[in-house]
Amino acid sequence: EAFCDKKEGDCGFDKADWGPLQARVETYKGLIFANWDAQAPDLKTYLSDATPYMDVMLDRTEAGTEVITGMQKTVIPCNWKSAAEN
């Protein structure tokens, strides 16, 4: 595990190279999509043949679509490294 404990904060890399990523955000019929991959195709191209199926689902009424969500919680007995190791 890498750790920098120098008082100067010099960890051997240029901090400017490790800034936050900029997500590309696009919408389709009120749905919001975000993508971190700068090389990925635009949303319309990505959805491609799935668009008619989404239209059937999203255009059912003139009132639009309302998504009602809840919370689903699962407790898994494992340590913090489990996601990276499995």
C-alpha cells in the first residue's frame, strides 16, 4: 500500500495529473446518464437498438414516467478489501 508521509507532501507524482475526472452527462426522456469514459460513444449511439424499447416503457402516458424508489440494504460479513479481492 502506498503512503506519503513526507512533510512537504511530495509523493513522487504530479498532483495535477490526478485531479477529479469530468463526467459527460446526457439526458434521454428525463433520464440522466453520466459517463466517466472520454472515449465512449455519445448516449444516442450507445442506446442504439434499445431506444425503441425504452420509448415503449417511457411513453406509456402523457403524464410521463415517475420512478418511486426505496432503499434495499444488505449486510455482508466481510472486511473492506472484499470488493477488490473478489
